[in-house]
Amino acid sequence: MRIGATTKTCAILGHPVGHSLSPAMHNAAFEALGLDFVYVAHDVSPAQLPSAIAGIRALGYRGLSITIPHKVAAAALVDKLDDVAAGIGCINTVVNEAGTLVGYNSDGRGALVALRHANAEPQGKNVVVVGSGGAARAITMTLALEAPPDKMTIFGIVPQELEQLVSDLRTRSSVNVAGVELAPDNLAAALAHADLLVQTTPVGMAPQPDVSPVPANLLHARLVVLDAIYTPRRTRLINDALAAGARVVEGLEMFLGQAMMQFQLFTGQAPPEATMREVVERQLGR
């Protein structure tokens, strides 16, 4: 890769960012298509974020990936938000359009891409979502606006958070949505008639990788199960779903989906999926 005065720069802003797979993945994708782009990582503390965004604008960076803990704060520092990002209330992507910084959220679109790649179109279906936090907001708002389910039931454990998400979805879409307390009996009733289960909580990650928020006996062969967790690749929920005969979509597919959406926003080119997948799988396999 030859970097010069015409090279377009993209970056990830986070704190910390040393663990990020994004630089290796995006740089391999740029190289695969012969694009004059480079992708770097910047560790930016919350106090430095406004200055960093101002610097990005002044230096003419083409695009940004925004990660923890900046996704909410960054949304207030850009010039425009697309409709999905505005509904979610946070961003993970910024594109510099001739000096205008536009914020997007590709997390939910990553889930939608992953579902469609698995031939599991959510539009018109009965969808159950576990969790009501940031990932749930991104996925549910994207589905509601871009592939509206017939019914969406969201299970949460933080009442105010759950109520706000349901209210926002009802305000911004016409989807039939309900918020329900997360409990086995409530889950059982909803899952019995569900087509798609989306798990958005951190339950199933280290230090408790053998735990699932959904009892195994509630899963069935008519379900498609998407778990947003991608480390480990096969969560307890995914393994339980496979044992029940359900179709599964790993969190790795959602991660790749959101990254491919970012690549297309940055470059205007279709992403080289095989290259990006190979890099991520190699890194996660370590």
C-alpha cells in the first residue's frame, strides 16, 4: 500500500481501541480493491472527543468508525444524522461529505444484512427481542424502519429503558410493538409463536460463556435465532438453538454486516466480503 497526498484516511475513534479488528479488516479490503484509502486507530478519551472530531473535520478524513464509549456523544458533534441513527440516538459511523459530517448507525443494518444473507427476512414476521439497551435500540429501530415485522415483542429488565425504546418505536414507525418484563413465563408465551429471536444482551460472553438468557426448552425448529455476541462464536444460546433444530445466525455475521455497510459508506464500493471475513476469522481464531 502506497500512502500519498491523495490517500483518503478513515479511522476508528474509541477508548481503548488496541483490541479493534477494524484496521486490519478495512485495510485488507482497501488493498483487495486497489483503493487509495488507509484506515488507522485513534485512542481518544471522552474529554478529547470534541477536539478530535474538530480535527477530523479540519484534516479532511473521509470516514470514521465510532466505538465505546463515544457512540452517544459523537451523535451530538456531527452535522446531520440519518433517520435510523436519529431514532437510535447514537452513531457508530461518520462520513465526511465535502465538509459535512453525517452520522449513521450500521449496527442494526449489520443485523439486517446478516439475517438476509441467511434467507431469514424479518419483514412481516413475528420477532422477539431479548434486551432493551444500545444494541437492541439499533436493531429494533432498523427493522422497524427498513424491514417492518408484523409484530415485535421486546423483553427487558430495566423498566425505564424498555418503556423509552417502545415509545420511540411507536413514534417513529407503525410496527405493532410491545415491551414485556424479561421472565421465563413471559418468554415462553411469546416464543411459542415467534419466527425470529434476537438476543442483544451480554449474557453468554466471558466470564460466563455457558449461560443463556433463554431457557433451552423454549426454543423450537421454526425459529431463526440471532445472537449479537461474536466472542465466543458459538454461544450457549446458539448451541441450544442448533440442538432444537432452529436456524442460527452467529454474531460474527452481524459484526461483518455492519463493517461492510461502513466500507460501502466510506468508499461507495461494494465491499470484498471474502477478504473481510478471512481477516476477522483469522483474528478471532487466535
